[in-house]
Amino acid sequence: MVTHTKMTIHDILDPNVKKIFNYLMLLVVFATWARLIFFVLVISSFSNILMTIKQMMGSGTDFFIILMMYLGTMSTIMMGLF
């Protein structure tokens, strides 16, 4: 176990210490994303924009499916031509 504050290469190579280090890094990543998401949801203008975009995406699924099929077909044709 790491008993000092400065990590060496031998500490990282130890599987137990590496596991603890990986868990700490995951915690930092999750905390950063949670902070960003909560910050955006607290501001009312961002919150309203996100709710509007969510409703637009939900009602536009048919359009997006047709659009993706069209883009797939056109990209296949363009790859064949060029």
C-alpha cells in the first residue's frame, strides 16, 4: 500500500495500488461530469433549452431515421462513384 504522497513507478505496477488508483480516477471523472450536468440543469435558460431539445429529438425520431437511411444510401453511392 502507498504510505507516502509521492507515487513511484513501482506503486503503479503493483496491481492492488493500481486498482485503488483506477477507482480514484473513475471517481474524479464521475464527479466532473456530475458537476457539469448539475451546473447546466440549475441554470434555467440551459435547462429550458435542454428540455426543448429533448422534446424535439423525441418527436423527430422518424425524420432522423429517414435522414440516416438517406445518408447511408448516398454515401454508398458516392463511394461507388468516386
